[in-house]
Amino acid sequence: IGAYLLEKGVRSGSFVALKMGRVKEFLAAVIAVHKVGAAYVPIDPEYPEERIRYMLEDSGTQVVLTEETTREATAEFPDATPVNHAVPEGRAYMIYTSGSTGKPKGAVISHRALRAYVAWMHAEFHITEESIHAVQASFSFDGSIIDTIPPLAAGGTTHILSAELRVDMAGMREYFVKNRVESILLTTRLGMAMVDQYPDMPLRYLMMGGEKLLPCEKTDTRLINAYGPTEFTIASSYHVVDQEKDADIPIGRPVPNSWSFVCDAYGHLLPQGMAGELCLAGNQIAEGYWKKPELTAK
């Protein structure tokens, strides 16, 4: 796929759109895009045509990879010479936010930021070549990276849950048991429902995020409350739930090599206990918003 991209004129710093369903070729395409020094832009085929058109035009994407084009690439270049043009300061991906306050805006994440995220995931959650993850989140949501890049970077395994399975709680539990899945990210609401209904899930840990996490049924699964905006590479803080003591579950402390500050409207640090705006700093901060210099500066 990398050789195919190079032939199409993709170079370092380019954006490549990945418009495909929940198939393994998506992850092969992610790796290929990184290998040629480019950055990927995930596009859910189920998005409205107007939104897809806007994302393609705004990003200036040179090439759109689909399931069909990845098949063409593997047929055309069966023995391509491996390349790796990725560099720390290079772009890794761009995720478009929901656009609830206007048109979606692209947050550009560097390899340095992604590598920092993967490093603490490996260390904190002991991800190795034996690790088995499953990805339930949409590929257009940066939370999906939690169960794809870290396990693959360690030589582990990730299972891509089908569109039907990802909304079937009983089916997911059965799949976890059958395939010895040990880790997954679920939205807070879905995760709490899974724990309450199936506290005997075989998961080693379950990460949740997106809403306030409330106490659940007691389980042997390690529960992680994760918090963070797309602009800070997936997660900026996390809390390992103490299922015996945590009545009010916090978003936790900053991830390694990052800082969280509570500031007033002018950016001044506030004393402990005062309410204010949460500000973040560290290697995981985004490069900025695509083609929005004023918003990036702010």
C-alpha cells in the first residue's frame, strides 16, 4: 500500500483519506500512510456526503484509500521494498471534530505526540506481544487508537468488532470469552451497562470515557476512567477506579510527561479548590487546527 501511495505522488506531510469500513485493511493503510511519511484522515463511509466532501476539500487530500484501492495496491505491488519516512515532528493523523459549533475542524497530531501516548500506555497497562485488544469505537473517533496502535506497536493483537457486534452486548461478552480479549475502550454509558450486566467479563481492564463514570457492579476487571480531548492525543488524564472506595469517581491525574492546570479566564493559575478552566500542556498537545492559525494560537 505504501508503494501504491508513493506512485500516486504522496509525500511526507501529505494527507491521505481512509474511507473504508471495519476491516483489517484500514489498519494496514494506517501503517502504510505512516511509512511514507504522510498523515491519515479517517472518514466514516456512513457520514453524510456533504460532510465527506467538506473533509476531503478542507484537508486537500491527494489520495483516498478504500477497500477496493487497497486490494489494487496489494495486487500491483506484492513485493514492494519497505520504506519508513516517519519522523517525530511529522504529522501522524488528523481527526475532524464533530463540528457542533460550526463546521468540523481538523486537529493535527504529530508522531511525537502519538509516540508519547503509546509509551505511557505500554508502561501503565503492561501491553506486550501477548496482549489481545478489541476495538469497538469508530475509526473516525480518536478513541479507537487506544485499541489499535498500542497493541500493534508492541507486537500484540487487535480484533476489529463488526458493525453488528459492536452494539450487541451479549455478543461482545461471548466474543471476549471465545477470543481471550483482555482490553477494550467503550463509551462510559455502554461500559457501565456491560459491567452491570456481565461483571464476570474476562477483560483484564476496561477503559471508559466520554461521560461521568458512576459506580458499577463489582468486577475483577480493572476499570479505568479516561478523560481527554482530541487536541491532546486521546487522553490527558486517567483514574484507576477503586471499586471499594470510589463513590465519586474523578477524571484522575495527568498522564505521564504532561501537566494539567486550572486557570481563570486570563490564563492565571488558580489556587487548589477553586473552579476554573482546565488547561493542558505536554508532548501530547496537537500541532494545531488545520488552516485555522488564529484558533491554534488561542
